[in-house]
Amino acid sequence: MFIKNAWYVACRPEEVQDKPLGRKICGENIVFYRGHHQQVFAVEDFCPHRGAPLSLGYVENGELVCGYHGLVMGCEGKTVSMPGQRVNGFPCNKTFAVIEKFGFIWIWPGNKDEADVNALPELEWADNPEWGYGGGLFHIHCDYKLMIDNLMDLTHETYVHASSIGQKEIDEAAPTTKVEGDHVITERYMENIYAPPFWQMALRGNYLPDEALIDRWQRCHFYAPSNVHIEVGVALAGHGGYDAPKNKKVSAVVVDFITPETETSHWYFWGMARNFQPDNPELTSSIREGQGKIFTEDLEMLERQQQNILNYPNRKLLMLNIDAGGVQSRKIIDRLLDAEKPTLPTSGQTRQFPNIRII
């Protein structure tokens, strides 16, 4: 089950250029392509003729052409033409609301008429010259909620990321969690410690000493349906920590857009937005490389965790105080899923289903 009436990152703009892109999102097989005026469209990845994936076709004169028998699919899901055939009676394909903004292509997998551009997340770093950004994409074979758990509890950094961002002080600093509507915040602060290797590199990138004592913070934000943004950083000790002036710290937002594919797989759009040295491409590349290695360290753990859960479906997982961020995030997901369930009829009423007559 997935929350359908919400915006998810579907892809980066460069993934949809001269040819269609097929991607499964929230259980839906979807093809993305650029039509007239380079506008992005999304329709069901299914040719109504013989069921071939339309994503194996091509775009010609702004229209999507099936690569099997040449059927031309319109942006509104209706077949436009097919060589030597009459197509007026062809069934329409499902279409989806899409929008290109903030350097991503977003999709609303649910009711297209309910898609609201105002429901897109607010991203202070996007399209802002004071911020630099670099990131990537992983296809991960685990339930997207396991990734949310992972990002809302950074205790694992001490063990999974011991050579990059992990340090024992993370274990020693207890996190706190609070809920504000559909927003969960888990915070952890560490004072008078030494920076781990990744943050030493970041300090050097902002011309700060990398061996000095620092204050470190992690502020994890879950936003429904499945986005986690983490405010992270280090400041020279004694200068206010999180509130230190810009010339005494390096801070960033770890950007995590988690898009479900199936019940046991998801698309993970990761990146880091920083508001120091935004015009330094070498630093962007260095941070992207370092962050990519860090996230790669999570992959085997998450995928093996998923396999264990499938192998032992009756085993109960333990919930500790460090799991509060993930637990609260899952409660919000469950509540929003319940809100999307069709209302059951009360006694004496009949519920009308498409193509079914209830007597």
C-alpha cells in the first residue's frame, strides 16, 4: 500500500531527454517523455494494442510512438493514430500529473484532478544561488519505510559508517523526537568533539581547521509521504554550534527523496545542499563522491535486512528509544494511507463500483 495522492520525485530532468523513460512508481508502470515544447508527460507504460511497454518506443514530433507496431499515444492517454488502422475505439491509458521543478520531475500517482502544485515541498536550497547541490540515484531492493527508519535514526552511523561520518559520540548523545502535524523532527547535538573524516574534509573546504574541537548537530526531518531532509553540520567549538556564524561552521542539508517502486523496492534520490562555497565545482564533486560512498555502505545492510524480514515474517522487531523518529513517521504514513481508503458503505447502503452493478 502506498500513499497515492502526494508528490514524489520521479526522475531527474536529464533522464528524460531524447527518449522515453520507463519507471515503476507506487506499483504503477509509467512512461515519461517530452512532448511538444519539451513539456514532460506521463502515461501508463502499456500499449493498448498488444501490451508492449511504450517506454521501448520513441518520441517523434512531440508524440510517443510504440516501438512494436507504431501506435501513436497522445499526452492525454488516447491513441492518436496507427499505421493502416482505425483507432477511434481504442481504450484510453491512465495519465498522471507531472511537474518539473527544483531540478526534479515530480509525479502525483493518485487522482490527477487532486494534484496540487502547492503541495510540493518547500526547498530553501533549490534554485538559490547561495546554495550548491550535488547528488545521485540508487535503486534499492527494500521497503521504502526501512530507508525512512534508517535516516530518522542516525545511531547506525557509528557502526555502518565508521570510516566516514561515524563516531562513538553519536551513541553517547541521546536524540529527542517531536511531531508537528505530518512532520517529524529528531534532533541530536554533540559538543567539544573531534570531527570524523567526512566533516574534516568539509571543514577544509570552507577554509577552517580540520583538527580543532567542534560542535556537531543532526536534525532529521520527515515530511510525508516519504521525504527525509537532515540538517547536518559542525562548528568550531564555543561559537554557538548550530547557530554559529557562517565563517565558523560548515552546514548542509542531506536531501533524501524516497520514491516507492514496489512493496520491497524503491528509488532513492540522494544529495547534499550546502550554503558554503556554492560556486566551487571541485568541492561539489568531492562531497558528492564522499556522500555516494557513505550511502553505498547502507545498501547491503538495508537489502539484507529486507531479506531477513521476508524470511522470518513472524518475527517481531524491537522498538527502542532511538527508533522514535521512524516509529512516528510510520504512524503518519499509516494515518494517511487510512485516509485514502475508500469509505465502506453503512448498513442499508450500496456502494457503486466502476463497471459493477450491485443489486
